[in-house]
Amino acid sequence: MELYHDARNDDTSDYSSHAVSAERSSIADHIDSTSTLAHTLTINSPSFSDSNSASSTLFVQQGDMHVSPSSLPLEISYQAPSVGAELNSLMTKPSSVSFLDIELVSSIDSARIRNRWLDQILVSADQRPKHLSPLAVSYISQVFKTYPKMMLDSNGLPPIVHPLQVEGQGIPVPLANCLSLVRMWENRAQRSDEIVTQTIKWEMERLFREHSTYSQTDLLAAFQAYLIYSIMLFFSSSAVGKSLVDRTVMINLQEFACSVSQTGLVCAAELEHTRPRWESWIIASAKRRTLYTMYILDNVFCSLNQIPCHIAEELAMLPAPASKVLWESRDREQWERDYNVFLAAWKGGSLRIGELWPSPDRSTPQQQDRIQKWLEGVDEYGMMYFSFSVMIHGI
């Protein structure tokens, strides 16, 4: 059975629910096969802080991989070096945070996120097409390739994961596993691609299979981990040059995004233009960044596979990526002061993501001033989003 097919050579005419069902069935059959030999891979995850370490067990199933049982030990231990010291040296110890009581509201139609792949088949008159130039695809590819590797160096994390998500003893297991598997991928031995890829695929399948059972914060962590794996595999290729990310992976990402959005993407205080609780704002901001990144990856996937792509109108009213000062704050009192300054500066409401897209008002001096003011405070993630938007829609 061929687990990874070449999505780039697929005819878009069979991009249907039948095709998706078949693909999911094939994966499920492969997982449930009683003839498959299971081996345990124990990964000692590096800690994100000196006081924290996580250990997880992943199951690697030997089915179509050309690996003999005798050549694969029953238990493989992988010890990654700790990155806690580097992270602690970069950030001030934060005020105590607790993500047990997150208050978010759902402000968009989540079903449109889940059905985005279907809308690419059943094109309607109200959809505005989006065309990615080769330059835009090349640019975003180079940027996204860096995201998994950011987990390996002293800077710590890709810009979709807030550092306080992984502080202290409460690092979510999906992100702990993700760090270990990214290290394994980047440090894999020659000719070991197949088993490492298979391990990552099984972890992705497990995350998707269990995502409906997660708490809100663990669901976000699982979505982030699944997206990082997808980026890592998408910009790689198998030994025979086939894509390692197919339609099923992209549809699963949209299902993840739908579930995450159903638990809320904004704080009620953001809608009322007041200051939210810090923890709620952190989770909301991380959710939005992860969602926007998933949509951009979907744009690139569609472009490379000749699948129609359209503007995500369902996201238009969500806030644009937050400022560098707010995102990087590690002190509650300082963040609250900075947020008060933000509220005073944006009395008409913060910039919405849809304001960066084509509209009759976009070229007006007032709208250009809003965009310029937002740009003055963004971090590298916000600048990436703006650059990508300009490459598609112009200034």
C-alpha cells in the first residue's frame, strides 16, 4: 500500500468527499492492521525550562516500511539536549500565569473553516479568487521552512506558539512531543528518513484521532504541533520525490482549525474595546496566529496543486497579528500598561485582518494611516503576513 501519494499530480476533479473518505480509510486500515508489528519509541523530551521535562511514548508501526524486525530494536531511546537554559537566558521570568480559566467567544462561522476544501470544488459567485505568484510561493516557503528549526535553537519557538504556553511544569504533551520529533527529524541518520517520517505520521494521526477529547489549551497545542509537522513534511520530499503532505492532511488541518475556532478566537473584552485578562489574550492571539498560518499553508498547497483558491472572507473581522510589545511581554503589570496604551492609540478599534485585503476603502488616506500605524508596532510575524498580503493584493 502506498501511504504517501503525489498530491501535486492529482487531478483536482477527484478532490471530493469520496476521495477523502478513501484516504482516511486507508490510513485507518493501516493503523488497525493486526498483522502490523508495533515497536515502542521512547522519547525523552527536552525541557522548555530548567524545572520541566517531559517524557512521552510514541508507537511506530511497521507495515509497508522496508525494515526487518531484527533491524529495528523494540525500544529506541532518543535523548535530546535541553534548551531550557537558552530560553531562560532570553526571557525575564514571567508573572504567574494560569490557563485554567480562559474566556473566549466565537465570533465567526466555524463551519466555513471546516468546509473550505469543499468550497474549492463548489465555487460560488460570492467567492473572490486569490492568485499566488511564484514569488509569493517562494517567499512564504522560505519563511515557513524556518518555523520547525526555530524549536531547536536558543530563540526557542516559532511565532505561532506563545512562550508562556510552554513555561513551567505545564508544557502541553503535544508540544513536548513535537520538540522531540523535530529534533529527531533534523538529526536523522542517513537512510533513516522512512522510519522518522512514519513516526511523525503516526503522531499526526494520533493527534487528529484524539483532538475532540482535549481541553481548550491542549487542543491549541495539538493544532500547533500538527501544523508544524505539516510544514516540516510539506517542504520536504520522499526518496522518490513524492509530496509528504496530501489532501487528507490539509483537510485535517481545517478540521483542527474549526474545532479551535468553536471554543473562541477573540476575548469578549477585545470586542468591547476593553482590556482582557492576560491569559485569555495569550491563548486568543496564539490561536489566531496558528489559524492564519494554516490558511497561508493551504494557499501554497492549492497553488502548487492547481486547486482554486479564494479569499477567506470568514476571517475578515478577526484582529490582525498583535504588536511586538504585547506579544513578547513577560510581565503581567507591564503587559496591562502596554495594553492600556494600545487601547488609547486605537480608539476606533484595532486593525482587522480584512483591512489588508482589497476593498474600496483600502486606498483611502484614513485606511492607509491605520495600516501604517499597525506596521509600526508589528513583530516579524506581522511583517511576514503583511508582505505576503502585498504580494497577492498589492498595496
